[in-house]
Amino acid sequence: MTRVVAVDPRAPAAAAVEAAAAVLRADGLGAFPTETFYGLGAAALRPAAVRRIFDVKGRPEGKPLLVLVDSIAMVERLTTDVPPRARALMDRYWPGALTLVLRARADVPFEITAGSGTIGVRLSAHAVARALVSALGGPVTAPSANLSGRPAPTTAAEVAAAFGDTLPLVLDGGATPGGRPSTVLDVTVDPPRVIRAGAVQV
């Protein structure tokens, strides 16, 4: 049965966040609020856990997954290079709904990159999402916590209704703003290329 745990969206309790991180460490999945929608989290560096995202969502194979980080230092552990233009964008828009696509290190799982050689990274503006990444000590996946083809959820209740008992835990930080998803910008090319127009105008 899905456990829904209420958390303060501005200052989530460490015990609740650690409970969610423990689920992810055990290759489980959990949902949590972001600055746009609720995201579906797995430990991004654990291939078996990431594969479950595709199974649970019914997500088409071959689509890369963006990940949330808690710092530029974590970005540097996932990528081969963070060019000056990417750092300038991080300084201006992070934390926020801007996902930057960078060259991935060889040890980033195929399930994340889909063989593209790149990885999309974001520092979320939502305190719960950032706290979860920090508690795990590594990047967390964050596709919308919905079945593929269904509307992205803005409440924990919508997440629980969509997945039933599939998710061990949902962090309920109240309703999220919804609207447009994060902007996805490829900074491996010059000039950078917008892959998905979204909440941030760049």
C-alpha cells in the first residue's frame, strides 16, 4: 500500500525525506513535488531502479530521463564538461525549471542517457526535491509521476490514484503550480538549442 507522508513544502522534516531516500536506495520508486509537477523518483545511478520507471509509467523505451541534482559539484560528477555558457545559465536560472543537457560520463547508466551520450540535469527550486537528492547523496530521476499519455499530476492524491500500490511512498508537499514543464536546453552545441520550450524563457 502506498504510504503518503505529508511534508512542509518549504522546510521538509529530515525523517520524512530520509524515509523516501531509503526507498530509493533499495531500488524502489517514490514520488515527490517539484516546482512544476510531482516527479517520479529513482536513484539515477542504479540501472535496475531506473528501468522500473519505464515499466511503471509505461514510458517508451529509448527516451532519456532527466535527473535532479543538489549542486554544481554533483553535475560535475555526472558530466565530462560544464562549459562556461552552462555555468552562466546555472548562475542565472538555478534553482529553477531549467534542465541543461550536457555530455555524460561513461559510467552514467544507459537507462538515463538512452545511448545519447548526454544527460539532462536540473537543480530544482522546490525544497522537498532538493532535500531528497541531498539525503540520497546522488541524482534522482524526475519524470512526471503519471502514466504515460496521462496529465502530469499536481497533487499527491493524483499520484496515489494513478499508481495504486506500485509506489511505496509519496511525499505530499501540497499542490504544485503545474503549468509548463521545465525548459530543456542543449548546451553541448553552440549556440545552445531548445529541445523543449517550458517554464523558463532563455
